[in-house]
Amino acid sequence: MRLKNRKYLKDRAWIELDRDALRHNVAALRSLLPKGCSLMPVLKADAYGHGAVAVAKELEKMGVRSFCVACISEAIDLRRHGIRGDILILGYTHPELFPLLRRYRLTQTIVDAAYGELLGQYGKRLRVQIGIDTGMHRLGERAEHLDKLCGIFSMKNLKIEGAFTHLCTDDTESANDQAFTIQQAERFFRVIHELEKKGHICPKVHLQASYGVLNYPELAGDFARVGIALYGVKSARTDYDRFQADLRPVLSLKARVSSVRELAPGESAGYGLTFTADRPTRLASLAIGYADGLPRSLSDGMGQVLLNGKKAPIAGRICMDQTLVDVTELKTVQPGDTAVLIGRQGDEELSVYEAAEAAGTITNEILSRLGRRLTRV
Ligand SMILES: *Cc1c(COP(=O)(O)O)cnc(C)c1O
């Protein structure tokens, strides 16, 4: 333990960030990208649970100058903490908040042509990027609607900084999915070209997120909007990863043992008494619960933690603020010890993949739901 950092020794549950891993991932991702394509890291959902301000500050030191977030509150939070680079809001912002776009020097995505008109009618100059829907059908004006896209360029108040699309099947090796990705890219570059022929220039264009970089580096535009890969993991262990990129997890999740007790055979524990001791049993309470983002679906032995460098199963139902662990095999566990829920301890590792698989979801969801109550070190 790092005794120097007294603060986190007292914490009940916390996240540790590995700065070297973040640097390593930035370098690994940059090495995949052709010259001229810059990383535009995605810091939405508090940087996938890692802590957006801390991550942004590190990235600025590594020469990153552009960021993406999901919504305006995330962007303002970065600005208030001194982040100066360009910030693109990928989602919707209510028109009553348009003044804040200017006050904080933010770039708003045009989520469709009708929304572009609202931005254009605001009356003062706004920085925007045009979302183009090439097949995901979530946000962006449809690539087929060239006239509507041209209309956006006629709005004098819009400072069009770029245009982008989002790939939705770039994480598998299936032939259909690969063909769809290529089709999305073709639609995107075709419409950019058509606009250009009419004199409408999109200064910056981009279409790759993490899997675009990992699997289709040749599709690079001016930016790559990397999220999950920057944090050192894929969404799922089995996802397509053409070059077997060497990524390192940035985040560990840890919690304090608050109490240890003995149960006699036949005694039960936790809400609903779903755990019953079938032998003399030692249970440790950890000071972390589902309100901290530990999925409740890891209850009843679905999830594990590391204590004393060994795996121990979660016992009974995870509570809002506490979790029981069966430490019968780990005789020396005592209050004050550190449990690892995601990360390494000794020779053992519990990766976020294990938590995601046991909870039936992807790593993005596990990470992005890690609670504000956790301290971040
Ligand atoms: C979330 C998001 C990203 C980042 O996706 P990852 O798969 O985590 O890299 C990029 N672009 C858009 C539009 C997004 O919504």
C-alpha cells in the first residue's frame, strides 16, 4: 500500500487509475492511426466512470486537444475545471441552453436538419458539427438527404467545424457486419464529396470510435472518437480486434472490509436470507454496494472479489452500500483489509470482463455506472 496517500487509506470504496496504462493506450491507439488523424477521446459518463476531469487533464499533457462528451453538463464541468481543448457535444442540447454553448466555447452536434434550423435561428454564431446518419438510425441527418444537408450550410450563424457519422457493426468479424461498415463509410465519404462539389466544405470529418480504430484504421478521417479502448478494454472479451491491440486496463475498483463474522452451519445471511452456511463459515462485509455501481446481479455467488490475493465469492444479495463475501477459505481476512472488485491483487486478476459477463452486460455499462460516491485516486 502507498502509505504516502493517507487519504485513500481511509476510504470505504474507491477507484484507482493507472496513469501509465492511460499513456500506454494513447500511444497504442495513435500507432494504429494514419498520419493526420488525431485522437478525440470520448469523456462521456464521467469518462466511462474513470473521472472525466482527471482523465482530461492527463490527456491534455499527452497533447490531446479535442474531446467529446454526451451532453452539455459534462462539457461545462470540464470547462469549469480548466479544460481548454475543443469539446464536441455528441447528443442533444435544449435550445434554451444555446447561450451556454457560446459562453463555454462548445461545439454542438446537429442531430438532424430540423435541429440544425433551431441552432441556425438562435441569432448568434454557434460552433457545430453535422451528424450524418449512414445506417445506425440514431442521430444525424440521413445521408440520402443531400438537400437538407446543403440547407444547413446556408445558415449564416452556424460555424460548421466538421461532420461525422457513427459505425454500428464494426465490432464483429462477420462478413455481413464488415460489409455494412464499409457501406456506412462509403455513404459518409460520398456525401462529404457531394457537399464539397456544391462548395460546402466540412473542415473536419470523422467516423471511427474504438472499434473503428481497432478494426478499420484505414477508414481514418481527421479524428478518431475513442472511448472504451482508451480505458484499456474492449466492450466484450470476444469482440473483433483485428490487430490484437495491446491495451491495458486503466481502472481498478477496491473496497474496504468493514466487519468479519462467523456463521454456524444452518445460519443464513443478507436480505431474503438467500445465503445459508453449509459449514462453519466466515463472512466479510465490504463497504461497497449497488449504489456504487456494483451490479446487483452479481449477488449469490455470481460475482467474486479478491482478498489476500485469492478469489472469494459474493454471498447473498448485494445491498445498496454493503456486500457480503464468503471468506471461509481465507483465514486471515480482517476489518480494514482491501478487497479488489476489478483489478489485480497478488498474482490474481479479476478483470472488468468477468464482472460484465457475470452481470450479462458489456464493460462499458459496468464502468460508466460506477458511482459518484467512490473516491478516485
Ligand atoms: C460513445 C460514442 C463514441 C465512443 O465509443 P467507444 O466504442 O466507447 O469508443 C464515439 N462516438 C459516438 C457518437 C459515441 O456516441
